[in-house]
Amino acid sequence: MVAVSHRYRTSTTFYMMKNLGEVGIWQGVLDGHPANKVRETVAELDEAGWPTLWIPETVSRDPFVSAAMMLEATSTMNVATGIASIWARDAMTTSNATLTLNEAYDDRFILGLGVSHHTLTEWVRKHDYSKPLSKMREYLERMDASMFKGVEPTEKPTRLLAALGPKMLALSAEMADGAHPYFVPVEHTAIAKEAIGPDKILAVEQMVVLEEDADTARAIARKHMSVYLGLPNYANNLIRLGFDEADVADASDDVVDAVVAWGSLDDIVARVRAHQDAGATHVCVQVLQEDPAAIPLKPWSLLAEALL
């Protein structure tokens, strides 16, 4: 039996930075395409030099199965869950799947865990969402105490928590390798970095629209943002940062511009650099397009030229 809590709880800043890279891609669009297209696309991203690809968990493909498919199709790129829900599988299953993927694919799997949202948790999965923070702590403790009799990976698996508020950020510093904030402005990055400390990973998601016309760019952004602004976790975080409640509800220009970087390629790069200057150790860009189902191959290529 491997006591994961003893073998896999410490790592150096060098290893953490080397693992994720400074930038990555966050996407959910590939879940809507056939597996063969997914394998072809991730192989192209790997060839382009992207160090990390982030994948979600909602009501589509299982992220651990998707990760295995993507890791098999690539040779150097990491695959990270952003995030795997703690309500979807028990702690031992998550721990053992993480160890299995890392041993099989050269330590290229990164576990991002989160408590998700009350809509997906209570309405869809039929779990009790009344104490998500306590549930996360309990889940991590059970992961660390779980049994694993398989072949171990050579490196400590990286574990990150989806964290926005101060309590989950504190737990990210205490029981994980860092945090993966999603749907946040640069102001949050500075707060999060101070909360988790200098030796932890801060992997920040940044939505981007490669469109210089303000009305067009903001319309694309609002279409995508509408789902998230209806979720209390994200809306409350923006209000906590000082945004007006009505502006958040209406997706005002100020709110859109703070959360989504739009404009020229230089504008997008500037926002990524702003997160890095504020303390992000990794920024994963999510391309938003007028057609949300289209794979953004050209934007990814342009971003690779500018960021890698």
C-alpha cells in the first residue's frame, strides 16, 4: 500500500514551474467533436509547443478518459483537469486514476479538483451542496489516506484546487500545490497569490476574444459569460472584488472588459503578462468565438506565435 500523503505531498517550485509552463490552453470545445478529431487536434497543439492543455468536467466526456486519450496522442504536452468535480467519483478513485495516468504518461497529468456549483451538484448529480469547503477538505484527506497497489509514477502528481474565495484559497495552500482560479480579473490574481504564497502554483484561466471591434468583441464575450454570471460562485467573487451587483447581473462593459481580454494579439498578450506580473505562475487562455462549437485552430496558432 502506498500512503499518498507521505510520498506525494511536497515538491519544489522548480518542478512545479517546469511542469505546467508559463502559459497553456483552456478549452471545452473538443468535447463536442469526435475522438479522432480530438486526437488529431491535440497532437497539433503538442507539436506547436503548448506545454499544458486544460479540460473541463460538466455533463460531457469523463475528464480522466479524455485525458488518457489526449496523453496517448501527444508526447510532451501536459493535460490538466479544470476541473474534475469531487462529486463525480470517490476520493480513492480520483487518487488512483491520477497516479495511473502519471505513471503511464511520463508524469504529464495534472489534477485540478473543484467543488463545482450547486446547479450541477444538487440539480444534476443529486448531492448535498450545503458544505462544499468541508467536503473538499474531507475529500483531500481521503485521497491522501487512500490505498494504491499499482506501479507508482516517478514524480509527485500535481494537485490544484479551483479556488476563488479566501477559504478555498487557504485550503489550496494547505492541502494542494496551488490554485486554479477561473473567470477572474487581474485584481483577483494579486489577491490569490498573496493568499497562497510564493511557492505555490497559481494557474489562472483567461478568456480572450481576438476581435478589435468593441461591440463585436463584447457581444461574443457576453454570450459566453452569461452562463457563468448566473452562477453564485462567480458572481459573488466579482462583487467581492468591488464590482457593482447590478453591473455583474447586466454584464456591463466594465465587467466584460475585466474578465475577458479582447482586441489585437498585443492586447491579449498584455493581459496575460498582467496576470503574470500580478503573481500568476501559469496563465491558460480560453479562446471565445462567435461560433462556440468551432475549434479555434487559427487563434491558437496566433497565440502560440505570440506567447510560446
